[in-house]
Amino acid sequence: MEAKNWIEKTVAFVKETLQNAEGGHDWWHTYRVWQNARTIAATEQVDLITVELGALLHDIADAKFHNGDEGIGPAVARAFLLGILVEKDRTEHIENIIRNISFRTNIGSNSEKFDSKELAVIQDADRLDAIGAIGIARAFNYGGFKNRSLYDPNVPANLNMTKEEYAKSSAPTINHFYEKLLLLKSKMKTETGKKMAEDRHSFMEKYLLQFYKEWGGH
Ligand code: ADP
Ligand code: NI
């Protein structure tokens, strides 16, 4: 009863807060991550309420849009959760989840280590939304937003970027597949997450083959 109320209130809060968010991190990204997380959680021994609340709040305040402040997301989530009377322990767990998931690419990450099964489920759920058909759509949407070219055969992918180079990169969007998207499958932590990633991964591979075929006029 209580839990259902928490979820409903959190959905309303997140929808409201993300009203003006950019396309890649809007309410519907959160919604998909929430659904992925529920699917994965069904086959894991986890606290479902923590998974759902964490998934719903994971992008509540992206550091990219708050002058790089990594602390704001966890702080906003904490204030909100305590406000709707979620227990302190659970609130702190969710805060930790959000803090750790926000080291998004893990490039040169030096986060103090926090780990939990609930974090693994949400991390997998978030990564799944970056691959497959949705991932392709998000990548080209982001590339368009940054005015990047689709593909340039003369610009090879760079697999050894530092965090700074990655942030500044103006490479064509196709490169992002090799620099990030095709690497996510091997980072999945849960069994169900791995299975879901397989399917989405092979869809991206097929997509790329078709892309190059069409590029060459076939
Ligand atoms: P996260 O989803 O972990 O918050 P980002 O904010 O970096 O990661 O990315 C949001 C979406 O935009 C993701 O789907 C990601 O793949 C895509 N994206 C990020 N960087 C690039 C890029 N250089 N080229 C194309 N798509 C990108
Ligand atoms: Ni996300």
C-alpha cells in the first residue's frame, strides 16, 4: 500500500521535474529504464521497491546540466524521498545508487566503491536504453543536437579517449557505436540484463552492416 503510493508520487515528481529535459534524458528515458529494471528485477533477489524508486530517480538531476555537480542528483532524490516518508536506510541506499550510476561512462572513474544488487539492476537497465533500436535513435538524436555528421570514412573511431577528449569529441555519430555502444554488452552485470543486451547488440551490428552497404550504394 505504502510502496504503491511511493511509486505513484515518484512518477509524478519525476515527470514534473523532467518536463524541460533534453530528448535523451526526458521522462520517457526514465520510463524505459524503469521498465527494463522491473524486467531484470523479476529474475534477481533484490528489493523491488528500491530498484523501482532508484530507476525512477536515476536521472533526476544530471550533472551535465548542473555545472558538472555530481552531488545534486543524490541530494534532490534524498530530499524528495524523505519528504514522502521513505525510510532513512532505503533513502540512503537509493542516494548511493544515484551517485554511482552517474559515473556514467566509467572512463577514468575514481568513484569510491559502492556496490549493491539493486545498483547492478538499475545500471543494466540504463545501459540497455543506450543500445538496440532505442540506443540507435538516441545516438543520432544526440549527434543531431551536437550538429555532428552521421558518418565520415576518414575519421576513425578512437578507443583510447580520456574523459576530457570524450566530452569534447566532435566525431561522427557512427564512431560512438565503436567508442561506447558496442562495448556495453560486456559490461552487463545481471543474467537477464546480459540476455537482453545480446538481442539489442546484434540488432546494432545488423544495422551497421546495412548502413555501410547503403553507404556504398548497394
Ligand atoms: P547516459 O545515457 O549514460 O547518461 P550520455 O548522457 O552520455 O549517457 O548520453 C545520452 C545518450 O546520448 C545516450 O544514448 C548516448 O549513447 C548518446 N550519446 C552520448 N554521447 C554521444 C556521442 N558522442 N555521439 C552520439 N551519441 C551520444
Ligand atoms: Ni539514464
